[in-house]
Amino acid sequence: MARRAIPKSEETRRRILAAALKVFGERGFEAATMREIAAEAGVAVGAAYYYFDAKDALVMAFYEQAQEEMAPALDAILKRSKTLEQRLHGIIGQKLEYFAPNRTLVSALTGHIDPAHPLSPFSRATAPIRDRDLGFFERAVAESQLRLPATILPFLPRLLWLYQMGLVLFWVYDRSPKQERTEMLFEKTLKMMLAAIKLAGLAPIKPLLKPLLKPAGELLRAIYDEAAC
């Protein structure tokens, strides 16, 4: 089957984005300039600004490209996995593997974690990307058919997404060989978390946890309702 020809404009846009990732990795996000990115891409500075009006736009394109490229692999992981542990291990492991070549850039972007910054993973600007990513955790929870209190279950995908973000933050600053400390943290905390989830779903335990689960559910609802405002 013949490959679909890529329009020249799209090819140029991809080349500029690839050049930006290379320059960001070598110079750092803050130090890199659009002129350097244009030179690396072999285009005029005006052409670089035509496709991306600022470095922030390049980062947003990087987020979107990452999501598009990872989606088939994440979908396949969810389809072949049998347990929540397999699903979470696959989703988060796939992301760490994908972002590894751009770990320096991801590390630099952690400086923009304030939700007021458009590049923050918690900002309004990144909401469409965040919501699509949350969808994979929603599928992981739904397809695992967990038996959890109704006060907690609706918030579990978002809590798992936050767990992922915490691991990524640890990973970008992990200086151990091949980020071995992150791997250990991932393995241990995942098992601990899943044990807690399983315990919360056991019928004999639920009455004992009720005094904790109700206020926990109310707290989660208050936090997420406020975050949605």
C-alpha cells in the first residue's frame, strides 16, 4: 500500500518541532531561542514563527504529538491487560519509556507546574490533553471492575493520574544509573497502593473504614469541585 504523501506544510511543521526538541535538549528550554530552532530546522526565522508563535507553542505541540503517538500503545496495553496492576504498570511504564529521549526537556518543564502557567499539566490550556490522558486511567479502573465505596471510586482515576505525575517528577530528578531508584519506587508504591485499594474493597473491612471513607470522599469532592472552577 502506497504511503500517504505528507503535505509540505505539515512536513515543515514536524521538522521545526523535531529541531526544537533537539535544541531544547542541548541548550535547555529557557536558554533556547527561536532563531536557534529555525537554524537547526533549516528554515527562516519568520517561517518558524509562522508555525509556532513562541516556544510555549512548541511545547504544546510536543504534548499533543506525544499523546497522539502513545495512544495506540496505551490502547493495546489496556486491551491485553487482565488486572489493574498490569494496566497501571503498562500505562506509566510506557510513558516513562516514551519521554526518556526528552527527559531534559521534561525536567525543565517541571518548573512550570503552577496551574496559572499555560504549560502546567494542571492549567486550563492543557485541560484537553489532561482529560484525554485521564481517559486511560478511567478505562483502567472501569475495566478492572473494582469494588470500592461510591464515595471513593469516582475519584480513583484522577488520584492515579496524580500518582503518575508524582512518579514523573521523581524520575526527571533521579540521578541513579538508568533511573533505577524510580523503577524501585514505582514497583514498591504500586504494590502498596493496590493492596490498599483491595483492602478498601473487602466487604468485612468496609464497616471499619466507613468513618474514614465518608470524610475522604467529601474532601476529594471539595478539592476537585474547586479545581474545576
